[in-house]
Amino acid sequence: MKNDCDSETRPQITESRSRTPALLLATCLCFLWPGLASTQEASAQAVPENAHVKDYGTGWECNRGYRLSEHKKCMKVEVPENAFLSFGGNGWKCHRGYRKGPDFCAMIEIPEMLI
């Protein structure tokens, strides 16, 4: 009666184990290849001034302090007085105590009777 550790089966197990790293590497490359190819395609595309290739995904995005215009260009965000650049970097918000207008921040006036 043969047991499971017969000398005839050992070389097959060893061969199988020696192929495992190569198979693992091939599998990883198959999954990573589309991502690598898309990064190369994005970097080959014309990236406009004041923009950079996205870290993830495909294409490009405007640098912080710039916003995407209708013409697919990155335009500088004009931050008015009493405002600051928003967290996302593509817009602005008014400081506390000011309200946002189309291109300005106006002081919120508190009525005399509420003071």
C-alpha cells in the first residue's frame, strides 16, 4: 500500500511549488498591465498648462488653485478679499462673518438691536 508521501509523488509537488512564484508573477502582471497601459496613455495625452496627470485613473486634472474652464483649460482661481482657497483647490469660500457674492465677499452686518 502506498502512502501519500511516496517518493514518486514528491518531485511533482516540488515542481508545482517551483512554478508557483512564476504563476503568481504572471497573474499580478495580468492585473496590473491595464493600469500601467492607461497611465502611459494619459501621460502621452497633451496635458494643458497648470495641470498634471491624475495619480489614479486616466486623464489629467487642474493643479491646486486652478479650475477647469468650459474650453478644457485650467484657469487661475481668483480669490477675492476676505476669502480663501477652498479645500478642493478649485474654488473659494468667504471667511467667517462674510457672505459670498458672485465674485466678492461682503461683510455680514448685524442689526444694532441684536448687539
